Amino acid sequence: MAFEVSYNLENEQQFWDELDDIVSTRCREEESIDNSLRAFLNVTTSYKSEYLDTDYSVAKCIFRVLEGELFMTHKEYVRRQMIYCLLQEEDNPTIHIVAALLLYDGRNSGDDVIFEMMHTEGSFPRLVELVQLESVQEDTRLHQMLLELLYESSRVQRLTWEDFAAVNDNFILYLLGIIEGASDDAEDPYHYPVIRVLLVMNEQYLVASTSHHKDGRPPITNRLIKALSSHGMTYKTFGCNLILLLNRESETSLQLLILKVLYLLFGNPATAEYFYTNDLHVLIDVILRNLIDLPHDSPAANALRHTYLRVLYPILTNSQISKPPHYKRDDILRLLHLLVTSGNHFAPVDETTQRLVIRCTSVPWLQPSPSRNVPRSHSTDSTTSPIDHIANGQKELARRALGMSVQDGGESSTSVLEIASHTEKPGVQTPSITHPEQAS
């Protein structure tokens, strides 16, 4: 979108007045809309370093656009033109303003129309390309904005095969490297946007693994799990931050994204011991606490409880905790017992919770110590999980979910599908016994 208008504004008030004039323009023809959009991009990029030098000022600018006559009257056309700008423009100031408009529009609209439009127009590969550009990386605020836009636009629509093709191993390692190199401070401005991109990519891989490709294309490889399988020792900070985020996150959708990564990490032999033992102990504590805090009279809490239990099983089975000394064995057993005895007269414990608890308590090291008088063969039988003989369909499904072969286990294909399909709208707070007000 070529710029044709030049400005000579003397102070900040003149800048905001000019912006208000542009966004309140009444247009009937597409040509006049284009002219107004050119004027908007021209004035904002020309004075970006002077009057739009903070995240707050950029947000203030964008919301004036979103509330203006120009946008309110011609939403679809303006949105599409902004997407085309994102796909074509090369200069950082323009990309920053356009990305901010798309991001704040998507978050503020109450629906996902703009993100669906971006998906249709093929913006995902472009965003992957942009966040790796050296010139973009040098502009921290722009880089963070693009990461946030990549996350928001990727969580709504399933990625296409072409979208997945835009993500190679180097891109995943690049994002992991940002987390590793920034600091150990989870409050670092880079951590949250980068981690969320990795989380949503993992979810996309997991969902893709549950679909069969009829066109002969090979299964999609989960490049995050692949990267951590090969380079886990190099990228430990990502795992530490997952635990920190799960510990403090009250939004269900983010908890689910984290749990989906944990589910695959502990279900894959190459990453089952990815976490430091001390960090693993913290993770166990967080999971136990969160399970205790979920009320029994909420369908949303029940669904989240099921996901936590599906994640807990491979942790108990495959991680360091499965080896002596078994961390908090009695506490884990006490909690699992509590989960199947805490229903009330009006809301008995659901069948899925009971089944998942039985699966967890069937882990060999959670069994009572066998009597010395019991024959060895009998002892072995007593510690066999009742779900050990589930159909072999889980093995192939798990292989596709991880993008690599996995060992036999007691996990069913149903769990993979349930984990993949369990989602929640952003902003929905997790039901809580301790803080009932946060879910209201």
C-alpha cells in the first residue's frame, strides 16, 4: 500500500487530532477507503518514534481506529487490506502498526473473524518468516507483537499441511534458544509470548496426529517433542518455565496447553526424564494441589480433572518418580483415594474419574509391598494394571502424536483423543475451591 500523503505535525496533540480526523472519515468507495488507510499508515509510521514509542501509545492509537467511523463501517474490507499489508510490507514500522491492529482487533472483537481471515489468506507462514528476520529481532517490541499475533491466530484454526511445512526444526530450536538465552526470570517479557507459541504449536501437532491423511502425505512430526528429545539437556529453561506457569496460571486454556505438552513429554521415552528431579517434585506438588482445588460440582472442573489424571499417569509410570525413593507416594495414594470418595449425595464421582484413578493406582510402585510368603508369579500378577491389555491402537496413535516410535504402555487411544480435543475459550478461569470468585 503506497504512501502518498506527507505530514508536518508540530506536537503530539496535532498527531492525535490528525489521527482522529482520518479514522472518522466517511467513505463510500473502496478507493477512498484505501486513501484513508494510506493516510493512517503514513501518519502513524512517520511519527511512530516520537508519539508511538510505548506499547500503551500504540494500543491507544489502535483502539481509536477500531472505534472510528472508518473501521466500524467497513470492517471486512479494512481487515482484509491490513492482512494484505502484513503479507506484503517489508518496513518494520508499518508491520508493527498493522500487526498491532490485527492483534487488538482479534482480542477485542469477541469473535475470531479476523484470525479466521488471516488463516484463509495464509498469514501463518508469513508470521513464521517475520519473527525470524534479523531486522525484526532487533526491534524487541515488534518481535514480541508478532509472537503474540502468531499465538492468537494459531490457537483458533487448525493449521494446514502448508502451514506445518513452514515450521522446521531450526524455528523450534530458535524459539527454545530465546527462552534459554533471555534469563531464568519467568517475568522476562520474551518468555511468555515465546512459550505460548511453542505451546500452541504443540497443540496443533497433537490435533494433527489424531487425523488420518488420505492424500498419502506422511504424518506430521511434532517438532517440539523432537527438539527436546535430541536437545533436551540444552533447553532446560523451557521445562522450568512450564512448571512455573502451571503453578500460577488461573486461565483454563493455558493450563490445558501446558498439560498437553507434559502429556507428550512424559509419554515419550526420550523425554520422560527431561525435567530435573527437583523440578519434577515441584511439578508433582503443583498437580496434586491443583487436583485437590478442583470442585466436584462443576462439569468444567471434571473435564480438567480428567486431563490432569491423564497427564499424571505417564508421570507416575515413566519419569524419575517411578524409581526409588518414590516422591510423596503416600500423598499421591491419599489424593487418588480422595478423588473417588469425595462425591456427594447429589453429585457422585463420575465414571471417567474412577477409571482414570484406577489406572493411576495400578502403577506398580503404588501397590502395597507384596508379602514374603506370596509366590513371585502371584506378586507380579497383583501389580498388573487392569488396562495393560487395551487394544494396540494406542501405539500407532501415540507414534503419530509424538512423531516418533514409542514404547508399549497402558495409555489408551481414547486418552490421546480426549487430551487433544479438550479446549477452553481464552479468559475462562479455572474452577477453584480455594478461590471460588475467580471462576464466577
